[in-house]
Amino acid sequence: MLLPLRCGQGDVVTHTAWLNRSSILYAGEDKWSVDSRVSLVTLNTEEFTIKIENVDMTDEGQYVCAVQTSSRPRTTSVHILVQVPPKIINLSKDIVVNEGDNVTLMCQASGKPEPSISWKLISSSGDLASDDDYLEIPSISRQRAGTYECTAVNEIDTDIQTLDITVNYVPTVSEGRDVGVTLGQRGVLECEADAVPEADFEWYKEERRIYPGVDGMEILNSGSLSKLTFFNVSDGDYGNYTCVATNKLGSSNTSFLMYVVIEPTSSTLLQGPRAVQDGSGGAAGMHLHTCLLCLVFLPFLLRF
């Protein structure tokens, strides 16, 4: 910003000068100030103007133009109030904490008028409860992880800066889903864990740990998901399985049951209807024999 300081002359001027806090800036055409930002603009019978470039807080105060004429001396004074847009000068660094830790964030700003500070968690709605340089977060939870925005505001402008908080927490494993698989078919058990940092997975059958590539099984881990795949399920594969998710803060587990599914075959499909047909044929034969007996004994019965 450029600040011009103008002083009218008039009459016959013998001496003229611009002063700031009793220090002479210019005496006529002679520069007394050592500040390179101060320079002469105009000096004639009508005006005496100097300028200050890149004005900052140190330039605030009273400036006096002293004029000595042939008749009498006179002075003109002006008081400069410097307003400075806010600038965040001290902000906490990105941090990594564990769930349950107490966290304090700092955001300090300069400016005039003095800027006000507000905080916001970008992934959450609404401002956080702080209008201070410091934001206190007691017993931080995983929901409070994310990008925090500090805003400094005054009448002139706004300055915004951000920082990230990473919250580590123990794995939480989704409940296992039992899976039914036909003998000789492909089967998959899926285990999903929510954790920061990401969890490492282990699979067990009963008490025995399963390693990838053993007994026709494959373990594939991708981020928060682990898959245990059976390419050709055998009788020995049926049973209870456990998935364990672990990170540096702890572990969690869930259990699965892989059970046999028997698919209908062509022989069982044919056997059912035949059995029904034989049953109904036997019943029809019984009724026929009964009727024949009635016909044989009917004449004898009629005699009586």
C-alpha cells in the first residue's frame, strides 16, 4: 500500500519539512530519512508531497508538515492509523494421536484491528466450540479425525490455514457371515476390519493358523478386507474359522462357519416320483383284490 502525505505551501516559503515523531523525513528537497520506502513526490510553490511505500504497522503515528514563510511559521499535522489484514503466523503442525488422547491445537494471527479466530472440522457441520487461539479436544475420538480449518478475520480481510489430525484406533471387525459350500466347489470367507493404522490379518481353523498357498487355500489382503479362498472344498475344509485383525494398538476377531451344502442330483430327483407311483400302484392293487373277493362270496351271501 502507498501512503501520500501532501502539504499546501502558499505565500513565500523559505523552509519546509516533513517530520514523523520529531524525526525529519524531508527538509525541502533534502532527504533525511534512511528509509528507502520514503521518497519525494512534489515540491513547488503550491504543494510539498512525499510518499511512503509498502506501509506497515511501524508507520502508524503523527506526521507534521512544518512550513516557514516570510510572514510566519505554520504546521499541519495528520495522524495515520494503519490497518493490517490478518495473517496466521503460528499454526500447529499435522499430528498423529491415539484415540482417547487429549489434543490442543494452536492458531495465532497478527493484524489490525486484532483478528478473531474460529475453528472448523471440515468433515463436520458447524464450527467447533472455540473463539480462542487454542482449541481443546479432550479424549479425542476417531470421529474427530480429519482436516481442521483455522480462520482469522478482521475488518480488512480473512486468512485461512488448515492442519490434519490422524487418530489411531484398535481394529473393529465386522461380524462374520457363515458360508455354505458344495463339496468340490469354490468357497470364500471375507473378513473386514476398520482400523487406523490398517490392520494385519491372520486366519485360523480351530487353533491352527492358516498360511497362504497351503492346502489349496489363498489369503488375499487388500486395505481393510481379507479374503480366504478355497479353490476345491474338501470334507476336511468344513468347520469353524477365525479371522484376527491386529495393529499396534490391539486386535479384534470374528468367527465363521463353513458348512456343507448338498445339491439335488438326477437320481434323487427320479427316485421320489417312482416311490410315489409304486405306493399308489400298491394301493390300487389292494383295492382290486378286495373287489374280487366280494364277487366270489356274493352268491353265497344272497342265499341267506
